[in-house]
Amino acid sequence: MKPAPFAYRAPTSSAQAIALLAEHRGRARLLAGGQALMPLLASRQVRSPLLIDLNRVPDLAFVSRAERLRIGALTRLRRLEADPMVRAGAPLLAAAAALAGPVQVRNRATLGGALAHADPAAELPAVAVALDARVELRGSGVRHLPAADFFRGAHQTALADGELLAAIEFPLREAAFAIEKIPARPGHALAGAVVVLGGEDRRLVLFGAGPVPLRPARAEAALAGGAAPAEVAEAAMADLDAAGVSEDVTRALARGALTRALDRARAARNQVDHG
């Protein structure tokens, strides 16, 4: 099957892209890496009168570091794996980028595209929440949102008509981390757990357990209180049950991915603490 007919524009600046979005409000789609959008267009699950290709917009592809690590939305995942500033400032992000599909995908896929697609079973939205990232949205003005507020549902974000995701900022914090996944099962997508242990900060984020990345409050409280991984997993199961997650996913996540991630993150934390 071929895509439905569409017009094509390739701006060379973010300002031009925003102007096109304003001119064709509600009738245009943005193309970044294209790994998610192009198959949807080809199958006609998505139709768009206008496709705005961002791949010739250099001001959306960058990595910089000051008080925060700042990454342009068009930055390729393959670059995030190897960039020294990313590996030093947000090593969890570099590790997660390396897990996001085969190298051919990572060469094309972008950080902004991965976040804007808001796939509930994807690692990168969960990592953005776990690292307390902040997204920069540009349209008629500029606004910033915590990553946790950006994701509104499965494939739904806080992006308004006329806006594009321009950059993502990550705090510079020393932390031990781990990310673990469980494979897709019949009727269920890929799922997994992200654990970040930094100073007094303890963060757990589960993906593939609901429409948005989930921070299990009881499990985080148990972890902060020094509970063993098995006890944290039991608390996470209660959180997942309360969220309406099916029992098989609950057990696989809490007793599988989360427990393994906790063990790995604590081992990394101990290694840092004891040199």
C-alpha cells in the first residue's frame, strides 16, 4: 500500500518549520527520523495533507552542556550513544539510546521523534521521566514542561497545534542507574523498568505498564526507606495492581525487570561509593 497523497516541504530553519505549522494548523505532520511515521503513512493508518521534513534544520540537531545537558530534538540516537558530553552528563540516556532498536534504526531515529511519538512501550520516554528531563516546545512562543507532564497518553503529548519539540534538557547529576526490559508477549508489548539512584534521590519508572511512563509511588517510598529489592518489587506490584495493569505484566515487571534493575543499580552505586 502507498501513502495517501500529501504535499511536502523541507524548511531549513526551525523558524520556517514553525511558520509552516502555523500556516497549515492541524493539517501538517512533522517528519524527523521517520522510523515511526513512515510505516503509518504507508499503511494509511495516518493521513496528512502536508509533511514537513525537519532533516534540513541544523539548529535542531546539537548537544551542548552548561548548567544542564541540552540536546536538540533532531539529534540522532546513534550520536547519543557515543557523544562524550552525553556519556558523562547523562549516561543512562546514552545506554538507553543504544537499546532502541538495531543500528540502522538508531542512525535515523531522533530523540525528539522518540519522545513526540510517545510509545508507551519505549525506553526513552521512561528515561526522560526518570532523569527529570525538561522539554522545550516552540510555536508562537516558547514554553518548557517537565517530561512527566509532556506525556498525556499512548501516542499523546502536550504538543499543541503549531508547536514543535525543539530541545530536551537533562540535569547534570551523578547517579547509578540500570535499565531492564522484558520481551513482548502475546497480547502485550515490550515493557521494562528504569532505576536511578543518585544521592538521596531514588527514582523508579516503569514502561509498557500503561499509557505513559509510570512512577510507582509505594515502591519508590520502599526504596527510599532502604527496603530490599524483593520488598520494593512487592510494593511495585501493589502500585501496578492499583493502576489496573494485568497480572502477568505486573509479575513480569516487578519480579523480573524491576528486581534485576534494582540489583544492578545498587551494585553500581556501591562501586561508586567504595571506589
